[in-house]
Amino acid sequence: MAVLSVMKIEGDPDELIARLQTTIDPVAARKGPQYGGISSTVVRLDDGIKIFNLWQTEEGRHQMAADPEIQAALRTAGFPEPSFTGYEVVWTRSAIDGAKALAHRIADEIWTQHKLEVIDEVIASDFVGTSPTDGEFRGPAGFRQLVERYISAFPNATMQVTEIVGEGDMIAAHWTATGTHTGELMGIAPTGRDVTVEGTQFDRIRDGKIVESHGLFDALGLLQQIGAVPAGAPAPA
Amino acid sequence: MLSLPSPRHMPCEHCGASVERGGEAGHQCEDERRLEYRVFALRDEIESFDENWTAWLQSPEGLFELFYAERTRRG
């Protein structure tokens, strides 16, 4: 269960912030993740500062407070006794969670369920994307053309997001796509072969839609699987 | 000499199923998938069968076979 600790330190806020930055913060930035620190936010008040720390567990917060390096930094800072309040976190939601959900929605609804009407909901009008096989494509219409091209070649296409991370306004995802080659692809006649292809994607999100997308996938592997390019010998174990 | 890498998955040459590298020994073709794969590979031949059959029946060889079959049938 995540916990939020709220600490108020009274005094001149500028002076407190300066001392915080030179004493505790460098140690806390290094030590926090070791004890399950999720985030730390400092705000300025008229009569001091408030520090909001989000922790994965209450136990981690206590371990951090008891860490000898943290204790030494606190003594160096010489802060007055802070007032402290702890809260049990019911849930947290961040913009990046919404961005990740967007990537899952594209994989599930567009690439797997082939609901192309969803494209207008998730792709911005000024969208720009790049792909190793299609170069640059623009707008929802360009994205739709790319999806249609692959779905016509692999009518049972599916895509699964296997890993996803996000920071700021960007997400990076690793995905695996499957399908049976029963339609023409890049001039290659259908082979009836099943293919499995992996790729990665960097997407930039603005106002709940994707505005930029740069994808790389194993295009060579795809061509090898449908017999357009010879497959090399497996790498030695 | 530069050699191409091998993809992580390759289709089974008998049934077309996607098989992960190293998992070939554990792969067993499903009869239905193998049949579908064979029929798909022969789709052009199957689609043109009626047309080719009709054309053959119009050829000298086909016309003779028709004549001979009819004579055999009459005894």
C-alpha cells in the first residue's frame, strides 16, 4: 500500500530550499529509490516549505528516515523540527498512465480488433509518424492507410504491447504482432504463412492524442518469414 | 562474408505456423492447419481447375477421351 508523507518545515522558504538542495536532496535522490520512493515534490509556502513524498510502502519510508546518510544530511541541514503527516494512498493517476492506456488501446482496438474508427479518437490531426517500411506518414488518414495495408495482408493480425514505459509526454513500447499472410504485401504474393514480428515505438502525446510516433520493427525478419529474403543460419548458442 | 541474421520466429515449412527459434523440435503440425496451408498454396491451381478442365475437353486429346468414354459406356 503506497503512502504519502507530508512534511512542513517553518522558516524563510528561500533559505530552506537552498539548504535542502545542498544537503538532503542529493542524498535523498540517491537513496529514495532504494527504499521504494516514488516521487518527491517540494512547494514553497509564505512561512516555510512543504515536502510531499510518495512511497511504495510505509516500511520503506521508515527505513529511509533511519538511513545513516539521511540522518547525517538532516543534521548538516540543521532544519527546525518538522511537522509530519502520513496518509494512506487510495490511488494515484498521472498523465503518463493515460498515455500508456492510449498505446494499449491502439494495439488492442486498432491492430487486433481492427476498429479503424478509433484512429480519429487517438491520432491527432497534425500527427507525424515514421516506419521502416513506410517512411513518413501524416495525420489520421496516413495512419489509417498504413493500418489498412497491413490488415489487408494479414487479415487476422493481432498486436500485444509487451513492455511500456513513459516519461514526460513520451511513451516507449515494445510490441509483438502476429498474423497470417493471406494478402499481398509490398508486392509479395500471399504465402499463407504465419508470422510473428517484434518492434518498438516511441510516441509523443498531446491533449490525449498521439502527435508523433517513431517505430522500428524487424522488417527484415518479416520479409524472411514470408520468404521474400533468405533467412540466415541461427546464431550459435 | 556478411550473413543475414535469422529472425526469432520462422514459419514451419509443412504447415506455415509461426515457430520460435529453438522450439522446432517441440512443434507438431496440426492437421487442419497443414491442410489449410496446402490448399492455400494450391489456390491458383484450384481456382483455375474448371477453366483448365473445360479447355482440355475441347482439345484433340480431350475430344478423343470423350469419344472413347462414350463408346466404352455403350459397350
